[in-house]
Amino acid sequence: CDKYPEWLAEKYETLSQDEYQRYGTQYQYFQRIVAVYKYEPDNFPRLVELLQDLQKYGQVPSEIIKELAPALEFGPDGMPVMNLGDNIFPKPGAA
């Protein structure tokens, strides 16, 4: 979350006004989410509400996600790669 203002400043010239506004709104939601985690960590309904609202503003920039989750990998489409491994679902015939 701390990288968002720096990222927005770096990308200001290359983003459209709509994109800049959308990413700025995402940053505001991240600030709200962090505040709820800090001051109301048991307020799960509020956290879910904020996370759902955040989704309305599209994919968070991959550079920001990498800061939040460094081990997360991204595919060519910019979406996170979910490597769930082979042990998620039982193999047929395994008991």
C-alpha cells in the first residue's frame, strides 16, 4: 500500500486521466482496508465489503501486487498464476 503514491507519481504521464483516477481510488480503498485491519481486525463484514468494492475498480497494478505478495507470479495476460500443485484434488482411485 505504501508504494501506491510513488507508483502513481511515476506513471502520471503515461496513464490516461481515467486510469489515474481508477488507480487513485484503488489506493483509497487499500488505505481503508489497512485501517480496518489495524483498528477493527474482527470486523470481517466490513473487510469483505471493502474488498468487493475494490474489485469494481479493476485489476491492481502488477507492480503493486508484487510488493504485497512477492512470491506471486503473473501470466502474459497480467493475471496471477495460481499454481495449486498436484495435491489439491485426490487422484482417481486414491483413497
